[in-house]
Amino acid sequence: MQELYNGEDYIVRFFKGSSNGNFIIVSFSGMSAKERKDSTFFGYKLATKLDIPWIGIIAKKDSWYRSGDYFSAFNIVRSWIIARKKENSTENVTLLGYGVSMGGYAVIKYSNFFKFDIVFSMCPQFSIDLLEVKHVSRFQKFYMPFMRNMGIKKSDTHGLIYVFFDPYDKTDANEAQLIRQNSESILIPVCYAGHMVTDCLKGSEIFRLLLDNSREHNKLIRLVSSFRRNSIGNRMIMFNYYIQKNPLIIYKFLKKLKVSDIDIIKKNNDFVNSIKKLSAKLSVLGFHEESLELLTNYSNEVSVIHSTYYLISWIGEFVCYDIREDKFYQTYNNINNRGCIVVYKDCNIYIAAPLGLIPIKYKIKKEGNHFFIMHNNNFISSRPDGSMSLVSHKRNWEKYGVIPIHSYCF
């Protein structure tokens, strides 16, 4: 892989690939793209595994490819495509555009500029300009004045355009319908995949099949439906769905598994993290012993101590407090690596210190089967990244459960 361009707003990198193939691919990275930091481009692993000539455009900002020197980057990409086609020994090479989310928008918006033969657009937006759309979108908070009139027009488009989206994701479904109304595009449903439909379509073998069937949309729809049903991502989606809908069903299912099956699950961090969330959900619903049993069986790091009630956050981590910093933290994989474990006892909270329980200034309030940690009318919120902070509102991230721990460790 080599870097062709690194400007103020965009980076261009390419992988030369085989000169005997039928495709050249141009990709556009999405929002907050990891490619900004890891020196790759969107689709890099696919390019190397399938040995496909591939050039990627990485936006340094969440600008929807509307700000800065984007035409400088695009012209460099277009020149590379022309030169690469001349080197290819295969005639009639297909130029395919590939993008996700913000990049999914760009790959359609600029398909005529690049003269793409085929476009794979994953969960794109039509526009985040409120003057162009009637629906509310979670992406509209990123709107900037330079994005005015950014909507996709028929004159922007070229080639066979496929829009992959989850029809049950209201925002993405609205965007997909607007794109179809304003361009000659074909919608490919990826049901219950959520916004990141690529999670259900991972792998070089799947991508190769998508390429091979890219001119037959009915086959493409059937293939995508099959991939989605059998993907680990879909299983995780359904698993997490039932955790929210009926956590006891999932608990009873897990309870029936063999030891060998449990060992397999424990090797998958996504499943383990979901089970920790299930444990937290059960605790909030009042099923404390069941919650403890799950953590004991599925945690990869356990030993035995005797203790009382501990607080558990919504992501299944235990609450800790550093008395010197006056800050709360969450355990990492249920291991305490900062501060002391917080203990709930007799309607108060303490930290478990070597010499006993030490009271802290924060109050705890019980509502139903869950608890809130309070200070001066604010609430301690637990974040998905493990951090905790005071907020003024009281919602799901501010809820805690308690577990009567008799044989769990940190």
C-alpha cells in the first residue's frame, strides 16, 4: 500500500493489486474512520486478500466530503484509475465505488464524476441539510453551512447503484427512499442489521460473491439475505434484542448450555460483553442470584472472596471509586484496576478498603429494582467506554443494579 495524497482534509492511499482481474475499486471512508489513524483505507483487508486494485479516499473530518480540497483528492484518484486501467491486461474492467455511511453518501454523490460502473453504497444518507429533508436524523447534528444543498441529484449519479440498508432502521430507511426517489438506484435490504450493515457482510468470500453477482440484482438480494441470516453479527443483534425484550429467556437458554459451549462463548468478547449486559439487566429487574450466576460462569477472570452487595452498571461492569481523585470508574472485564470497589449496604454506599467499609459523600436512591448514585441533584452516569461522570439527567446509563456477591472476585 502507498500514499498518493495527504492534504488538509483528505488522504488518498492505494493498493496496486493484480493486473489480471475484472475490477478496480474506489472506496470512501465513513464517519470517525479508523483509517485516519491506522494508515490504511476502507476495504484494505479485502483488497489485499482478493488482490484487487483499490484506491481509498479518507476524509480527515466528518464533512460528508463537502469541505476543503476534495476535488484535488478526487482528481488524483481519477488520474490513478486511468493509469491503472492501462496497466491491466484484462479488457472491460469494471470500476466499482464502495462506501459506508458518510462514505456511502459520497460514493453515490460523486459516481458521475468518477464514472463508476457499479456502486455499493452501505447505509448512506441522502442529505443532512434540514431544508432538503422532512425526517429527523441522528446525523443532522453534524450539519455545517458548507453542506447546504448537499442532496443527491440524478445528475450526480452514474452506473448501477445499489443501496444496502436496514429497512427496520427508521433513519436509514428514510434516507434510502429519498435516494431512490432522486436517482435510479436499487435498494438491497439487510434486515435487522442496524446502521452498520457491513457487519453482516464481512469477509473476503462474501465480498467476492457480491462482486461476481453485481450485475444481477435479484441474485444480489438473495445472497445478502442469506449472508445476513447466517452472520455472527446477526446472531449478536438477535441475542442483544432478546436481552432487552425478555432477558429471562436468554438466561434460561444459557443455563442449559454444556461446559464446552460455555468455553466457546467465553472466547468471543462480543458475546461475553453482551452477557455482562444481560447480567446487569437481570440485576435491575431484581434477579440478583441469576445475575451473579452469569457473571461467575462467563467471566474470564474469576476467583473467590466473601463479600456483600456490589453495584453493577448497565454494561455489566462493577462500580469503583477513587477517594483521592473523587472520581468513579468501572471495572475492566470485571477486574478492578483503579480505586476501590463500591459496596451497597443499608441504603448507603461505601468503598471496600483493607480495614473495612469507608463511607463516601455520594447518596444512593432506589427506584423499583434499580438505583441511582446522586450528588447535589446530579447523577453518576456510566459510559460504554468505561468512564463515569456527573450528569443532570436520569436515564438508562444512570441506572445501577446490585448483586449479592458471595463468591466473586476482582
